[in-house]
Amino acid sequence: MDLSYVRTTCPYCGCGCEFLLETFDGKITSTVPSKSNRMNQGKLCIKGWNVHEFVQSPKRLKKPLVKKDGVLQEVSWDEALDFTATRLQEIKTKDGGDSMAFLTSAKCSNEENYLFQKFCRVGFGTNNIDHCARL
Amino acid sequence: MTNSIPEIENADCIFIIGSNTSVAHPLIAYRIYRAKEKGAKIIVADPRKIQVTMVADVHVRQKLGSDVALLNGMMNVIISKNLHDTSFIEERTEGFDKLEETLRNYPPERASEITGVSVEDIEKMAVMFASSDKSTILYAMGITQHSHGVDNVKSLANLSMLTGKIGKESCGVNPLRGQNNVQGACDMGGLPNVYPAYQTVIDENNRKKFEDVWNAQLSPKVGFTIMEMMHGLEDGSIKGMMVLGENPLGSDPDTRHVKHALQQAEFLAVIDIFLTDTAKIADVVFPGASFAEKDGTFSNTERNVLRIRKAIDPPGDARPDWQIICDISTRFGLPMSYESPKEIFDEIALVTPSYAGLSYERLESGGIPWPCPSRDHPGTPILHKERFTRGKGLFHALEYRPPEELADEEFPMLLTTGRFFPHYHTGTMTRNSPTLDNEMPEGHIEIHPYDARDLGLTSGEDIRIVSRRGEVITKAIVTDVVEPGTIFMSFHFMEANANELTNPALDPICKIPEYKVCAVRVEKISSPSETEFKAAANA
């Protein structure tokens, strides 16, 4: 039996409410609002209170998928990564780095956004990177 | 935001324009209610009778897209009543003469004609905002998602500077950002024109700095924005696309056009936690990790940099997105061997001046708002205290421009879009949350009782909505939340998505699409077979 509380930040709107995820044997069992965070002061909205539900949805993707004969099929990480690296190289060689476009994410972390734009700018020599800031 | 969220509750006057705060930012709405209790005056300018209007001292319902005229009218009143802050204007700003000249064309009578707001209300708002000690402006996508969104934002800056309500506690111009890390994605250079910390790519010194740190040859050319990428896919100049945790097929205007564009891609890769509509048409899909399954940081709408911490393992073979990017990059031939998000953050602090003083150690005790230029700097909750980023604050003299699409004979009504309380964006997260999905399992439009009467509709009936770009069938809810002639709809429900209808007309400067106004026609469905068709499509 392993019970723990992990303090983290809500992934919904831009308020930046903090809460504790209560985990029990590797599963999130509930969400408890942080009282010491000066933003939410022990409160959460309806989305925040239920945040653990989408995380543990049975519909979550669990394996890489590659389209074969028009259908997405589960494959190994090696196959998906090699396929992607090869296609990216082909496009860069044949049409140049400016023929690639990257959509980064307002849902992902700063670290992930930083790496993704670096991959775009360094790997392809293009600034074709944007995200849904305007949406 | 120029100021922090907790400051809102100590304001004397809160001007909310184009923000459905209680739905999109509930914990900020809570600060508005607290301020009201302490005696603050609340002004709401919103075409819909949204929940925060219940505590408003003045609520005006400006015509869709008429914000510049409304704000110019308010500023005209402020100057004619001599309520502007002359010493602030003198010391901290420039361009006032030009603004004053333009504002002469916006006496409240003319502003009233354009906006549909009474002269009396324009005067009341103006006096309330200018004569309160601490006046703050809160806005969101109701201001920005227009073909003149930049003009709207600049007009709010004009109002704030004209009255000297910026650079002070509980004042400021405060955009409420709709996504947890949209601030951070911008800060990190997830934009086609800037590197991290808004350092422009066309500046040679910036480019040289990043070429040196990254040991790379970088492009001096500004890249494509989302909508330009979609056009590029169609005209063949873009061949491949990688999408990290986004669903452009649901979130971009004119869905039919976006789908056509994405289908032209020779290669489409998606990293996501669910099989979104965009992932379904991809060539390869990588299973990413949710926020609960990885370490990292988010930057909220106050510029507060906050930690996220891993609570559980990702499901199945899913991996943290940062690891997936490293894996792809390494196999592509650009080795990335970061051990942890902490190591990535240290590199961010190295190249991002506003994050230079931040570290995981410092963030352990709570969020710190940027700019934080050094290790002993406490962070900056209030911007522009002594000076503006460019030195003096620049007034922009702006004329009102109507939306791109107006109602006409063929499309006699206007559609505006937004969120409903239990849902979020394209529904990827909230519709996979049983509790939230039960609150509102299907979409609907809001339509005014007069329009419903004219069309012979009853509340709950299925109707068809048609624009120049597409059509959807959904349920009509008859309510006076909207004004006659206007309907409201969300983009949470992919089976009846407002973005089938919305207009991809862009603001010429920032390229934001005009989600908030397009012309539509509402049709009663006469044959029951069409309703059955919808039921089958949703099954």
C-alpha cells in the first residue's frame, strides 16, 4: 500500500491553480486544492476538481501508431521512430527545411516547447513554428 | 498580464471586456466577486448576458466587433470631462496629440450609433473607469479574436495610459490567457518570428547568439503562422507537418478547409495523449504523457513560472513528450541527450533573459513571475512600474473598422463563439472526463426568443446553421443570454463544431482569425429524417 500526495499545477486554463494529486498504488484517487498557493487559496473550479478523470481515461494512447494500408496500426517505438526519422530526412533532402512546419503546444511544458522549437530551428533551419496562441 | 491575479480583489474599478470570466477563468471571477464585496465598481462590456453581469454596475452589449468605437467613445468623454492623467501622459507616454485628434471623431453620439450602446452608458463607463483610484482592465479572446484584434488591444492600452492606470498595483491591462501554458509556449519561442524571450529572428545579433549556443545555422526568415502553414500545405510549399499536443482540425476556423489542407501533407506526425481528429489522419502517432506523468514547468497568465511534478507513470508504453522529441531528434541525426526536464530548464535559463534567475531549486517553494533576470531577483508581479519596455508608452490613434463579414440577406444572423462551463477547447480532455461530460453531453446554440419565434422554434429542437463555409446540425436553446440577431456556439463538440462555420479572415498584423463574428443562416429542420441522420452520425 503506497499513498502519496504530489503537488502540481492545473493543466486547464491560464490561472495556474495548484493542487495535490492523491495517488494510491500508482493510481490517482483524488485532487486536493492547494491552500498555500496565493492564486487559488484552497479552491478549484469544476474542471480542476475532476482533473484526474481524463488522465486515467481508458481512451488514452498507449502505443505508437503507424499508418499502413490507410489504417493506423500499433507498432514498436523503434519502428515508429525510424519511420519518422527517415521521412523527415527525405523531406529535408528533397524539398528543403522550409517545407516542414511545426505546431507546438500551449498544453505542454516549457521544457517541451523549448525542445520542439529547437528541433525545428536547428534540425531544419526554418522558423515555421507556431501554436494555437491565437485560438 | 501586466499585474498579478490576487491584486484584482483590491481594485476600485474592474472593466471586463470580451472575457466570460466565470466560465473560462473561474478562479479569477472569484477575485472579481471579492472586489465587488469590498466596494469595487464593475463594468462589463459583452454582447452576451454572461454570469459576471449579475454583479455589474454597468453592463453594455456592444455590437459584435465594435470595441474600438466603444473605447474611443469612452476616451472622448474622458478627455472632454478633463478626467485624463496629464502628468502621466506627459512623463510616460508619446503620441497623445495624434490620439486626441482621432478621438475628436468619436463623440459619444457617434460611438453610440456604431456600437448600439447608449450615450448615457458610454459616459457612465468612462467616468467610472477614469475617476476610480485603482482601475484595472481584464480581457480575453472576445477582444483578440477579430480581424482587428490588435487594434482592440491597443485601444485598451490607450485607455489605460490615458488615465494613468498602468504600472501601479491593482491596475493594468490584463489579458486572461485561456490555456495553462500559452504564455510559456510564447516565452519559449513557439512562434514563427521570435526565439525564446521574444528575441526576433530577423535581428542578426540574436541569430548569432542562438547559432553560437546551439551550434547551428539558423534561418533569418520569419516563418509561417498556423493559417499560413495550412495554405502552404494546399499550395505545395509545405510538405510535412509535426504536431505536438494540438488538435488543429477542431480548433482552427473553417474545419473543412483545414482538413483538406492536412490531407495534402506528404507526412503528418502527431504527439498526443488521445487519438484526436488530427491524429486520426496522421501517418504516425506517438503516445505522450499527461501533466500528471512528467516533471516540468508551466507559465501562467500572470507570467508566474510554476512546477509540475510527476505523480504516476504514463499508461502502457507512453512516454513524456520531451523524451519523444529527444528520441525523434537523435534518430533524425541531431543528438539530444537531456537527462531530465531540469537539465532542459537550465539551458532555457541560459538563453532566455527573462528566465535567467530561475531554477528548479528556486521554484520548489512556489511560482516566480518573470522577468527574473538574476538568481537574487524576486521576480516581477507588476510590469511597467518605472518605464515601458520601449521607454515611453506609445499611444495608437485608431479608427473603427467593421468585422470582415456582416449580416446580409442570404446570411441574416451573426454567430459568435466561446466556451461552456464544464468544457474546454476541442473537448479532448473534458469529454474524456465522465463527470464533466455528464454536465453537458452534447452541444447547442443559444438563440434569442424573438428569433426563435420568427423561425417557429421551440427550445431543445434540432436546427441547421449554415455559413459560407459549411453547415452543422445541433440543438437550439432559446434564451435571452444572446441578443436578437445573434447566436452563440462552442467548439467543444466535434460532431457539431462551430469551426465548420467560422470565418478564417485574419488580423493583418498578428494573424488571429475572426472567431467572434461570422454571418450565418438558421434553418428549421422540417423532415425528421435529417434529425435521424444526426443521431446516426453521433452514435
